[in-house]
Amino acid sequence: MTSATRAILTVAIVGLLLPTPCAIAQRPTNVLLVVADDLGYGELGCYGQEKIATPRIDALAKAGVRMTRAWSGAPVCAPSRCVMFTGKHTGHAAIRDNGEVRPEGQTPLPERTPNLFSAMRSSGRATACIGKWGLGPPGSSGDPLAIGVDRFYGYNCQRHAHSHEPDWLWNDRTKAEVKGSYAPTLMTREAVAFIETKKDVPWFLAFTSALPHLALQIPEEELKAYTGKFPETPYDGKSGYRPHATPKAAYAAMITHLDTSVGRLVDALKATGQLERTLIVFTSDNGTTHSAGVDAAYFKSTAGLRGLKGSAYEGGIRVPLILHHAATLPAGRVVDAPCAAYDLWPTIAAAVGLDRPVGTDGVDLGPVLRGESPAPARTLYMEFPGYGGWQAAVDGKWKIVRKNLKKQPDASFELYDLDADPRESVDVAGAHPETVKRLAAFAASARTPSPNPAWNW
């Protein structure tokens, strides 16, 4: 046999062994859910940010669908994640505020709570959560490995995540020593490894980054990209967390590090031939934080919206939401339909061919994302017992909100026309009493009191 004949036979055999484009398209859809921590609505270039570089996330938005009126699950970490992973808004969710457990962890999800991880695993997908958890201590009913997560790497406890240079991280059920390392880099590495090793099986990966949540910490080499670019007042650490000589540069570099991590995940999908069959969802757990060296006003972190983390005004709960799936979603589409974190589970389920989850408060956003139908007529709801106690609802352009419910359980609702006044600067409740009455009645009916008395008013 001549060398030329052998080469032809080799090409023919390889061609028979390689999957055809049709076979690739028929493979089950993977899901990559990226959740930033305290990333504000206006802190990405694709949402108007001008001082901080986020080219990889911006590219994802350009190639996918960008939502402009997405609510997080809550204004702080744990309840927001509970909403996202259980599909229930905070009027029904098991966890409605941050509840601390000693020595490590937060209030656990109750045993056998239906959730996105268990649903994905039941569908035959390998599941992983890499990053920050906050929904139950190790060994509890809310331990990630107890509720449907096959692979966990990162922080179980939110307090532990207040340092990006910890002594150790959880590696499934063992503590891995990481002293001297930058945890976000390690977690990105683990997420890339998961994508690479699972390339032949369907999977669901929640990459729950702890960035840009405080403390202000970033490797010196990455800090250099922003050193000298901003007017700086050193942060002395007196309001919590760690001091930093150039807090603006550090904060910007942390967001760019997050962007680079997203880019590495996308690159891993491309390199392993999985990008076309992977739904990518990018969002944040709540709005920008309000202290300890973060200058939200300087960076226009809320894009002009009122409020910050802990607030039910739009600046505390409106977050970026980007969805990319080359096989089904149009590129460059911008959607202004109101939606919320509790829509993610139904949307993901429909995208991968599963039935709508039973008992959730959300809807499948797929038809809206694809431009097949207008947004469904419905009213969004949120309550939050922390930061004094908040309640809010949105119906089209109208939003009601009230606060200080711990001290004033019968506080009156404010009313805002978000189309005319997205910054919630003018309370028009007095001019539209029937609208307030209607939405207040909805808010009263939308909730079930929490079994935890601390989470009621």
C-alpha cells in the first residue's frame, strides 16, 4: 500500500468516526450559569460602563440576548441564590434573608427542596457548583452535595468568602489548602477543568463567582492595568473588610478579572467543541455594595438607578442578564420585558427539553428571548426582611415599593412609573390611588408567611 493510499484511508476512517454536524446538534444541551456577586447593573460595558473593561462579557451580550429589566432574587446573597435555584420568589422561598450558622455556613435549604441542581441531575446531566454557596453548612440538608450537586469547589460560607485569599477552600467534602493563592483564579481553573473533562456527557455548571464582592483584593499584576487611572482616596478599612491604597483601581480590576474568567470558560467551550450546544446565562445576585471602599457613584454602578445592595429600589435588585445559545437564540437582541431570577429554572428547563418545573413562580422566557411572542402579562413580586424590611411589585410600567416594615408593618406603598421615571425619583401614589390599591392587594396575596418569624413583619 502506497503512502498516498494510506493517507486517503486514514482520512476516510477519521471522517467516519467524527460526529456529523447533525449528530452534534442532536446532543443534549449543556448549561453554564455564571452568577456574579454584588455586580451592579451598570458595571459592564454592554450596560453602559465606561471606566471598567469587560470585553468578554460584552462580546457574549453582542452574540446573544441582553435583558434590560431583570430583577435578582433578592437584594442580598443567600435569598437571591435560593430564589434562583428553587424558582420561588421571596414571598414563597424557604430562605428570605441571610441567616448565619456557626461555625460555618448559612441557613440551610430544607431537606428535599426541589431545585435546579437536582432537576438537572435527574435529566442525566453531570452537575457542579464552583464558587460561593451560602445555602447550608457542610453536612446539612442544604449542603450542595446533598441537594443535587456532583462536584463542589469553593466557599460554602459567605463569611469565609469575604477573603479572596483564604487559607482553604472546599473540594467536595474535604478542605483543600490554598494559602497564598487568589481564590477566583483557582475557581476558574476548576470550572475550566469541569468543562474539559465532561465534554462527552451533558452537564450543568453553576459558576458562582465571589467577585466583585468585598474585600478589595486583586493580584498586583492585574491591579497595574488600572493603577493611576482614577483619583484615589485610600480606604482605611474602618467600615469593614480590608484596607486598600487604591480602592477604585482594585474594584475595577476585580470586575475585569471576572470578565477574564468568563472568557476562559467560553474559550474552553470553543476548544472542546461544546459552544454551539451550551446555553450560557450570565447574571448577578444583587446590586452594587454600599461601603468599604467601593465608590458606586464614581463608576455609575447602577446606571443612574436608585438604591444599592439591600434595597428594593431598582439599583439594589436590577441586574445584568445575558443569555447566549448559538443554536436557538438570536444575536444582538435586546429585550426590555420585566423578568426575575425565579424565571431562570423554567427557562433553562425548556431550553434543554425538560418539562416546566412544578411549583415555581417563574415562566419560560424562551419565546420572548427568541422574539416569538411578547412578554407574558404578569406581576413580579419581591419581599426582603433585611435592611429594615422591604416589599415590592412590578406590573408593566408600574412599581410599588415600601420599606421599614420591621418598624412600620403598615407602611404605605410608594408608586413609580418606571417608563417615565426609571430612577424612582417621584412618588406618584397620590395621583394613582386605584393602581396602588390593586398592586397592594396583589402584594398581600402573593406571599405566604415564613415559618421563620424573623423573616416576617
